Amino acid sequence: MGVGALSFSKANWPRRLRSQDWFEKGDKHTYIHRSWAKNQGLPDDALDGRPIIGICNTWSEFTPCNGHLRDIAERVKRGVYEAGGVPFEFPVFSTGESMLRPTAMLFRNLVSMDVEEAIRGNPMDGVVLLAGCDKTTPALLMGAASVDIPTIMVTGGPMLNGKFRGEDLASGSDVWRFSEMVRSGEMSLDDFIETEQGHARSPGHCNTMGTASSMASMAETLGMTLSGNAAIPAVDARRRVMAQITGRRIVDMVKDDLKPSHILTRRAFENAIKTNAAIGGSTNAVIHLLALAGRIGVELTLDDWDKVGNGVPTIVNLRPSGKYLMEEFFYAGGLPVVLKQLADIGHLYSDAITVSGRSIGEDISTARNWNDDVILSPARALTQNGGIAVLKGNLAPGGVIIKPSAATPALMQHRGRAVTFETIEDYRNRIDDEALDVDENCILVLKNCGPKGYPGMAEVGNMGLPPKILRKGVTDMVRISDARMSGTAYGTVLLHASPEAAMLGPLAIVRDDDMIEVDVANRRIHLDVSDAEVEERLRRHVPQPPQAASGYAKALY
């Protein structure tokens, strides 16, 4: 094999590898593939039947949550080499929620397409997915699931707790809280700006149980990461250890031919829905898991979220539903503790297979809770019936969702007068107007912010309250829209109204002073207007013109 050759034997592999079609045919095409690959300094035997491992990286300085993933990739490479594989890192489009306009959600499917075709078209036998910010996690899983080669994920981990004048800051959640305090006159603009420096003080994604933490937890529960991955802080040395052992593990997964289709079963998705309820996870997980299930061919519906998640207690005491942040969650034992408690009360399929090659029950068997004020016992749950509630009625025939653990109990059954906003710009132009005809019993209605209307379904559903309401000390009102809400946000907010206004859903024809009834317990949302009047309004309604002017959005919508 020559001086300095790595120890490797094809005899150890049970079948021909996918990459050998590129590198071992012995013709001019093989020559091209091998010779160009060697311009990166690969020795001759690197392409002689060793498993080729792709490292799919969403690193970008425009995606601060993922800004440390270059280092994580290097740690993965170490593990791949240690296990006898050859790593090839490749970039894909990175969707960062904090900067990308008009919304990262618009481009989730574009990223998944990028990932799918990069995997399909390149000579890799297995792939390690590196994600972090909200949409990168589901997008990478979706793309890889469509190709179905051995796949494992490492998420980037949450940032450290924010700090300001002795107080822990929650990324995202405290932005909304401080913004409302400025609007109500409780906080000065100077103090608001001063919080910036301590708000996001380390690499990593949001440190709340927002969408990024929720989706990392979903990836772990689905079995697509090694156990314990979700909660390790981005800057903790154990995050790098996790990356390195993941690099080792993917080589064994290639040997065993362990694919997403073996792991992403109906039972795995039901485990994820129950876990999202237990952690007080983001409403955005609904959209992402439905999309992932569609890619892998598992039948999953919006109603499953309500049916499967019903009766699961919310036991993770993290903001925005609770008190603590992801650092404390990790120190308490992280997601394995939650999964073990769910198993103990009959809310987990413990036989579901994970990327470890073992069952999820085996993975979590030694988990221990080191702080029972962070991870509560079911008897002390934040709510005994967490999860996602799906309401239906004449205002949203296709459904509208709410996260009860983040809502005000007194508003879960409410009748109020509609105050409507035709677009998010209309809302922003009028919400601070002292002449706005609104009181705390009203229901704020935002239209034309769905997948087609925005376009892309932006996180604008958590509408701030009018200042004159805030000055009364009122901090929550019922809000309804066809938009999404940041997973870091909170309040009695009904989202994803379907059909959306831009598709002539009934939301489009709600008028000021219409009465709306919300009844979460009975899963009902009702516009107090006759069916005949709704039909007549829809017949006369002229939809807002599309906002997508060019590029991908124009082609899509």
C-alpha cells in the first residue's frame, strides 16, 4: 500500500460502496474524479474503497447561530478519519432567521433542494448534517431524507445565557419583552440598546426553547442525532466531543447501511410530537415535522399534532413557557431526562431505533435529573395538557394552532371585537396610534402574512400590543393571523390560519367590530357572521397583489 498508508481493508465492508462508482471503474471518468480530488492533497489509497463521508455545512457569517460550524466540521472530520473514512466538507445555502429577508422560512425548501441534490450528485456514502438556526435543521433533514443514504446530524448548540445588570437574558423572548417595555414607557431607549451587548454573548442559536432548540430536540427525539446532542451549549467542550464521536459513528452507519428510512418511522414522529409538548416547544415544529414526514413517506397530519400530543404534560421549565434557559436544561441532564420521564408515564415508544443503532429506550436508560426545578416531575408540570392545540371553525376551516403553555389561561376561552390589519405594514403604521379603537378585550387580527401572502409566512404573528393597553398593565391579548410566531415568543396567539387570507380564506374578510369566539378547550374558533354573509364578502373580496417581485419568490408564488 505504500509508505504511510492508513490501515484499511475492503474485506471489512459487507457490500460495494456508492462512492466506488466514481472512483473504482478504471476508465477516463474515474481518472478525472480521482485526479481532481487529489489536488487537495489526498494520498493514493484515500479513494481506494474507503467510505466517503460528506459533511453538509450551513456555516455562514450571515447566519450568526451557525457561525461556529467550521470548527464543528473539523471535529467531525477527526472522527471520520479515526474510523477509517474520508471526509469531504461541502456548503449549502444557509437560512439565518436573524438577518435574511423577507423571512428565512421562504427559503427552507430551497435549502432542502440544495442539500438533496448535493448529496445525490456527489460520491458520498454517508453524510453528517451541520445545522443550528431554525430552518437549517429541518431543511437539512428534509433534503437528506429524500436521498436516503446513511445520515446523522450535529446541531450547533445554544448560546450561553445572556447577561444584563445581574439578570439572565433570554434570546428572542427578552427582545419582545423589552420592546413592549419601551413602548409602554417602562424602559428607556438607551437602556434597551444597552442590552444588545449582553443579549447574544457567545456563538450558538437562541438559548430559549425557541424554534432552534425545539428543532434540535426534535432531531434528537426522532433518532437522527446521538443522545444528548440537543442541549449542549455551543461553546462547551462537550459539543466538540459530540461532533467527533458523530464523525466516528457515521462510518459505522455506512457499514451497517443504517438509513433515515429505518429511523424516521411513524413511531419516531409520534415521539417527537409528544416531546414537543413536554418541552413547551415551538409552534414552528408543526410545519417542519409535517414537511419532513412528507419527504420520508410517513403519513402525518395537522390533526395528529392535537391527537397525539393531547394529555402530555409540559415538564421543561424553560422560557418562553417557564423560567430557565438552555444552559440550565443541559446541566439538569438535557433531553434524555425528558424522554426517560415520558417513557415512565407511557408517552414514548422506547423501541424506536436511533442513529446509535440502539433503541431510544436503551440510549436514555442511564439518564438522571440533576435539577428537578428545571425538568419538573409530571406531577409538578407547567401544564398537564401541553403541546399544540388545533382549533377549527368558520374562521379557519383548515385549522389554526395555539401553544397553550405560552398562553394566558384566562384568555383560552374568549369572545372579543375584531381589530383588523390588512398587512404587517398596516399593523406597524397603526398599532401605536392613540386613536386606534381598541381595548384589552379586543382580538387583533393580522392578514396576508401566510406562505403566499407575505410571501414565506414570516414570524410576525406575535403582534405587540397597543401602547395604551400596555400602560394599563395588560401584557396579553388574543391575536389571530395566518403568520408564524418566533419560537422564542409567548402569549395567547393563534397562528397559521388556514386557508390563508391570500388564498381567499375567511380571515381575509374579517372586518373591524366583527365578533370572534375562541374556545381552546373545545377546539373551536368562530367568526360571528352568517354563512351567507361570509360567502358574499368572499365573492366581493379583492386579494392583495403578490409581494414577490423577482427571484426565487416570484418563481415560487
